[in-house]
Amino acid sequence: MLKRLFRKTPVRCWIIKQIDERLLHLCGQGRLETDLKAREAARLLEGGEYRGGVRIGDTGIVLNSRLFAALVPLDGLHLDGADIAHWRGRAWGISQVPQHCWAWEGRLVAKPNPAGHPPLVSSEDVSAIRGRVDENRQAPGRVEFRAGDALEDPHYDLSFERARRKSSEDA
């Protein structure tokens, strides 16, 4: 009973991964993971000064606030459908950030969602990596795609051996 009486109220917020000119890359709602009192954590959050852990959604994943462009109190951002958010006195487009991009430290790009809902989904911007790739250059030596700890001989034809066994069993 005492635990329930003295438990800490979670401070909930919107988590914005990246802010573009007209678009917010939105991770969704989360809550602050801190030892601070709720009132102090809420004050820091409203001032944009909170530094610490953030639990995203109902997952067990806690990430550092430095990975995100902004943490906004729940009443500071309002959604208008699945593709418009109202924040800081203006309307923004929304791109949903999937879980595998939450810890990405590079730039995100918004792409149309093939499933249709939400309309835009964020993904990692790998254009800088593509720019450094020389398509005319070949890999040095011979490339083999196999497990590094494979026990069988890569040049031994296992299908031939199976066919030979099967024919000897049938005979």
C-alpha cells in the first residue's frame, strides 16, 4: 500500500527524432526514466533541458535523450489525423520513425509507406555511403558466401553425395 501511495508519476512526452523544414520524424509517445521528482522532470522537459533516459512507447527500450531532436510534453504537440501535427504554433507533416531507426545517429529521410498507413515512414539516409562506393571496383580475391565456422568442404558437392546414396539404397 505504501508503494502505491508514494510511487512516482511518470512524465510522458512526445519523442521527435529529427526536425526538417516542414516535417517531424516522430517516434511516438514515451516517458522519462529518471530519479528526479516528477515536477522537476516536467519543468526540465518543458524548458527543453531534460537530459537522461527515455522509454519509448510500451517497450522496455530506454534510450538517451541526446539521440532525439526534441522531447515535447504531451500537451505541447497535438496530432490532427495520421499525417499532421501542431507544434510551436504551426502545422507539420509527420513521418513515423520505426523502431530500428530510434538509435540511428545519422540523418533520416521520409519515404511513402507501401502499406499506406501511416502515409510516410522514416528510414536511414545512406546516400553518403552510396556516394563513396566505386561500382567499377571489384572485390580483392575470390568471394565465398558461407558461414565462417562451416565444417564441410566448400568444394564438396553434397547434392551429388545424396544422389549417390539414394541410388545405392534403391538398388
